[in-house]
Amino acid sequence: MPNRIPPEIILLRDNDAPTLQGRLAAAIVRAILESRAPPGVRLPSSRGLADALGVSRMTVTLVYQELVSQGYLETAPRSGVMVAATVPHGRLRAQGGGGAAGGGVGAGVDWEGWLAHVPQRQRVIRKPANWRDYRYPFIYGQADPALFDHHAWRDCARRAWGTRDFAELAADQYGVDDALLIDYICSNSLPRRGIQARPDEVLVTLGAQNALFLAIELLARPDRLAVTEEPGYPDFAEALRRAQSPTTFLPLRGGGLDPADLPPGTRLVIVTPSHNIPTGATMPLDRRRQLLARAAAEDFLIIEDDYDFEMSYLAPPAPALKSLDRAGRVIYIGSFSKALFPGLRIGYMVAPAPLIARARDLRAIMLRHPPAHLQRITAYFLAQGHYDAHIVRLRQALKARRQVLEEAISRTSLVIAGAAASGGSSVWIRGAPDVDSADLARRLRVESVLIEPGHVFFETPPEPCPFFRLGYSSINEAAIPEGIRIIGRMNPG
């Protein structure tokens, strides 16, 4: 081990922190931990590191002082700055004994044997972590930071962490959700979808995904036949598979799932009636009523994922299934993450009070409640009108991008096989019949273009699978035509 950490391994990364000091601190800590530098190893001088990184010496000095206070570094007369004896990995090594034989964590455990009964996910949507580095990222579900009011969010966060709110938010709520957020959901979000609900009929979740897991965990069983859409959202299938639920995948016909196709003995139906994932198909009103009538007559329940109704900029959204439900058979799932930003992970479930009570108990086994401060910040953002203003900006931007996208596609041999009539933020594309979309995606990456191959949306995908999804929520409008031109060139009809 050298007695000095060279400046060459202290690398600044833009995504480490929003400030230069934060990025520099992260880079120094990373260099210490990854090199396993023992106590006493010296850091570059403040002048030397400043010159190597092209930053001010004062910035380096301030970061060194901060890391000294955190226990990563220490100083000594005539020795400069060095790795401290209290550095975290040094404390871990000092405990001695190591781990399992071979030095790896858990290396002596037969993990395959322990985990053999846990089903692995077969259908997983995967997106490159560095998707922002691509010039033409046609991926779904990512936010455009340029459309978000950061100042308003910061003000709401400052208010949530203020003296008046701090004691309440810092306490363990023992499963109780934020009253302000619940009130807004009941008085504003749900009425927009024609839904009336009491506070005891609403549960805040860590995004729609968490709500889906809770609902299926409580309702699906090996002796209950479940039905969902084909193509459809992969995690519907995976959650049902985990529950060992027998599942029928019904192909979309016309405006989505047709209630007439439901097999005898159906006990649970999972649908995205407003915007099918991934085709965008919208279930007609008469089918919605037929589905509810069959649910009442045949005693089954319906899980409705209404994940992006706010993205309706071409036409008003169709009424939610839950708004037509008079028998309490629809479990409604909504989310703020799609409209605001996916990292927020704030969603909600709406259902009769007995189910919500059981879902709250189940949620408490995993977590007491979603982080209280995030709930309160979101509540302030909604209640103060920032959310509505954001939705207006979002709809305007998506409408413009959709138009540019459709015009660009019309100049190629690509075919729009599905798109939400009311708006949405993606389109379902059918390429050349002899071109597999997974292979196309690999070739397009070389051209700095990202698409989402269609295989993952099918339980039994066609071979080859010419379908793929193009999202346009995060790609710059000006980049869309060239990106589509490249896709068309790589996928001639």
C-alpha cells in the first residue's frame, strides 16, 4: 500500500452531488474506501489536488475540513492531511475475524439452497442506468427536470422541515399516513376521477408498485384464478407468479381486455383500463360496465391501475372503473410518481375499509409508512397549487412531443400499433416483421438511441418480436426527429 493517495484516483462525478464541494467530498471518500487505504496514508496537498482537478484551493480546504469532522481524515503537524484511524472501513477491519471462509461475505453459505423456493422474476423491464448519456433516449417513465418547478418543491420541503412540522414528522407514526396528504387525495385527486372515498379507505404506498404488491399479496391465492392483459405490465405477471396464482393472459381486442373473454372461475382481474401498458389502449365505457356487471354476478374483484390519468392532453380521460363501481369490487391504484418524478415513490390504494386495514397491517411488516417528510412535502406541493401548474406544463410539453414524434414516424416504415387516444407519454411501435426488437435495440445503442424491446410485455412473446415501446417524456423535443430517422434506417420495412 503506497503511503499517499494519488490525485489521479480522486475523480469527480456529476451525479454524486449537486454542488462541487459535495462531489469532491464523495470522490475523496470513494478513493479512500475503494483503495482500502489504512490510517496514516496521506492525501494530496490542497494545492496539489486543486491543480489536478481544476478547482480552487479553498474548495479543497473546506472539503478536507468537513471530512475531518466526519472522521474520514485527520491532520498532524508537518504531515498534512491523512486517512483517519476512525475511517469506517478501518473500524470494520479492526473488529477482526473476517467473514466466511474465502473472505467473501456469506461465502460459506449455500445461498442457492436457502433461496431455492423463492421464485425469480422472469419478466423485468431493464433500462441503462446511464440513459441520460444517450442522445436519443426513447424510454418510458423518466422525468424531464426542465419541466419541474424546483424552487416550489424546495419551498415545500423547507416548510415541511420547519419548526412547526418537525416534531410531528420526526415521530414514528405507527402506520398512520400523513393527514394532509390523505385529505388532498380524498378531496382533490380522487374526485378528478369521479371517485369518493373516506380517509379510512385510502392507504399511501411507496408508489403504485407497492400498492400492487400489497393488493395481490392479500387477494391472490393458488386456488383463485387471476386474469390480466397480454401484452401487459410485466410486474402484474410477476406478482401473481410469486403468489402462486393460476393466471390467464387475455389478448387485447379493440379497446383492451374484453370481459366476454373472461374464463369461468375468474376471481381476480388486473387491468389498466385508461392506458394499457404498453399499447395505450383505452377500454370503452360499455366494456367497463360489462366488466363490473360480471364482477358482481360472478363474485370476483378487480385491481385497477390508473397510473397516468393526468397525462391526458388530447382528450379527457375516460371515467375510472372505480368511479362506476357501486359494489366495492374495484381496488384502485394511483400514483404521483409518474406525473411528478419517478424517484418520489408516492402512490396510494383506494378500497373498502376492511381491505385497507389489512393492507396497512401488511405494509407495517415491511415499513411503518412511507417517509413522513416526503408525504408532507408532496401534500404541500399539491395543496398550494404547484402540482396543477406542473400538470399544465407537462401536458403542453407532451402534446408537442407527441405531434413531433408522430410526424417523424410517418416519414418511416414504422407503424404505430398502439397509442393512448387521450395522450400518454409513449407509443407502441410495430417494426419490420422479420426484425426482432431486442436485436434492433442492441444495434441502436451503438447509434446512441434507446428503445424498449417488446418481449418483456408478453407472457408468450411472438418470435421474432417486432414490437417495441418509444417513450417521449424525457427526450428533448428537438432530438426526436433525428432519433426516429435512425430507428427507421436501422429497421427498414
